[in-house]
Amino acid sequence: MTANPAWAAESAAAIPREATRHAEPARWLIPALAAGVVLVSILGLGLGAVAIAPGQVAAILAAPFGLDLPWSYSRLESSVLLNIRLPRVLLGALTGAGLSLGGAWMQALFRNPLADPGLIGVSSGAAAAAAAFTVLGGALPAGAVLFATWGLPAAAVIGGWLMALLVVRLASTGGRVRVDHMLLAGIAINTLAGAVIGLLMLIANDAQLREVAFWSFGSLGRADEPILLAVGLTAVPLILAGLLCAPWLNALLLGENEAALLGVPVERLKHLAIAFTCLAVGSSVAFTGLIGFVGLVAPHMVRLLIGSDHRRLLPAAALMGAILLPLADVLSRTVAAPVELPIGLVTALLGAPFFLGLLLREQRRQPS
């Protein structure tokens, strides 16, 4: 998967002009986004039913390291921050980064800035499997599945991967993955998964129906240390793969044939893009439920600022996702307090107008 320096330099030089004209913003955007992650994290740690001032947040976080900062806090504030909000903020940042990286990979694969990880059926497959586990899991023999923390996430990961593999199989012709066929297969699979979820909801009881509906809208409320570890372990290979494959993704902007002439293993790159998107989206959806639009909005916002050079786009998109999702979680916890809105509902309300704006922008750019 290591890039060849000879053609990597050539492919970087061949990136379309709009991909490299933002060199100046690129110098400050990544540091600014990193600072934004810190600020949003402090905001998420402080806001809620129990308000905690920024100084108290710093004092509580410093206490385990033996540092005594001059801000007093109560035991309740410390417990709320360390046991509830800190895992939640970290899960939001990791999940947002994973969804954004998956979106960036899909946009590169389809060569379309409006592409989304849901196109290959990962999210819908995970949702259908999670609904099946919730509704039918009680009928399984005792000990057949792990009903505790990992039962639902395991079902979601398996369902997402199976749906993605089915889409790839349907889109493969003569050993090649046809991107246009993959789009059509993804639409069909998403429709099928929606029908399966609807059928399961018809036979579910009231408690199961509420669980399926709540999971379908997404939540960060289940954050704990094992879940953080599981989601965090997916971030490392995603970031490394992005850094190593960035020249390949840049060359793919020119088209599959042109990229192949530059020495890019196009088919292997397609399978890598699908695999890492499944890893990013599947692990995130498994623990947080369906959260839409982050994988579309975050990489596209970054692309508007610094262009399409994936050497900068991928890390910047991860940071943007780590800002947007925790920020949406803050809104979900505070807008209608004490009622907590599903975070997927918040991202949909914010992301849908943004998506419509992108569509209108693309239409205006098309020649009449």
C-alpha cells in the first residue's frame, strides 16, 4: 500500500487546479481545527443539567495527574464530568472523525463531493441487523449471543459488512468493481434494508419498538471505556491508510484510466476504500446508532476551504468531524433540556439544509 515516490510526485502535480489553489488556507486550517476540537470539548464537558465552568473543567481534568488548580468543584461535578460527559465527548469526537474519514474515502472513490458512506449499504445494513437483534434476539438460545454490552454492536458491525460485501459482489464484473453499478446496487440494498426494518417494527412489541426507534436516531449515551477503546482502535489504521493512500486518491481524481496509467492499482484502491469505509462507519454505527450527514458535510466543508489534495483533506476532515458531532451532541442535550434529543435528529436538521445548498451550488456550476 506504500506509494511510489516517482509517480506520486507526478500525480500530485496532476491534481486539478481547484485541488491545490488553497495552499495558504491549508497552512492555518488544520491548527485551527485542532484548536476547535479543544474548544468544543470544553464546551461539551461544561454544558448540561449540571453546569461546570471552564476553570472547574480544567481543575477536574488536572486532579488525577496530581495538579491542584485554583478552581473549586464539588464531588457531583467531578463525577458528572469524568463518568458521563468525558466518555461522551471522546466518543463523539472519535465517531465524528471516523464518519468523516469514511465520507472522504467515498467521495474520492465516486469522484463526487456529494457522495456519502451510506451509498454502499454499511449504515442500512447495520441498522437492519441491529433491529433484527433487538426484535428477534430474545428467541435465540441462551448463550448463543452476548446480550450484554457487545450484542447489539456486534450484530450491527456484521450486518454492515455483509451488506457492503453484497454491494461489491453485485457491482463486480470480470474482476473489476464498477463504481456506477455499485451506486445502483447500494440504492437497491438500502431500500431492501429499509423494508426489513419496517417489517421488524411491525412485529416488535412496545419496548422493542422504542429501542429500535431510539437506536435508529443515534445517541452517544452509551459511551464507556470499552466502547471508547473499540472505536479508538479503528481510528489508527484509518489515519495511517489515509496518509499512505493520499497520492493514490489524488491520482484517482483524474479518472480510473488516467490513475492506472500513473501506476495506481485502481481495483485494489477500490477495495481498500470500501474496506476502510466499512471499518469507519460500521464501528461508529455499531455503538452510536445511525448518525447521518456528518460523513457528507465534514469532508465537503474542508474541501471548500483547502481543496481536494487528500494529503491535507483527510486529516482536516477527521478534525472537522471531531468538531461537528460533539457540537451536535451539545445541542441535543441543551436545546430542549431536560429532554435529550436524538443526536441523529440534530445532525439531520442541520445537515439536510446544507446538503440542499450543495445541490443548488452544483446546479449553478453546471453549464446551461
